[in-house]
Amino acid sequence: MGEGGRERERKKKKERERERERERRAKRATVLFGYEALDSSELTIFEGQELTVVTEDDSGWWKCMADNGNEGLIPGNYVKLQ
């Protein structure tokens, strides 16, 4: 493997390590009440579903990610942090 290939592999490994660290520190939440998205910026959620909290906003709307990778805003008071 040439020098360029080794450098690409090092960068990939570093990115995988950063992603694992983000996942380790991610906040998880359980949905208390279902919510149907009203537009494309929101996320439809179901009671009992578990989500990853991406950002919490003082407005009360949180950006969350479902386990299937879909992201969107949800009412923060519809979930309980784990």
C-alpha cells in the first residue's frame, strides 16, 4: 500500500473513532407520547420508541434521531431522558 493509501486508512480510522465517541456520549430518550410530524423538519415518533438526542433547544423543540437514521424536530416534553 502506498503512502496515500495509508494516509486514507488513518483518516478513516480516526473518523470511526470520533463517531464511536459521539455515540458513547449521546443522550438517549424514551418517547412518552406519540407525535405526528407536521412538516419535513419534524420527526414522527411513537410511544415507547427510543431516540438519540442530537440537540436540545430552549424553545422546547429538540432535534432527535430515530434508530433508522431519520432525524427531525420533536417536542422535548414528549420524551424522557434515560
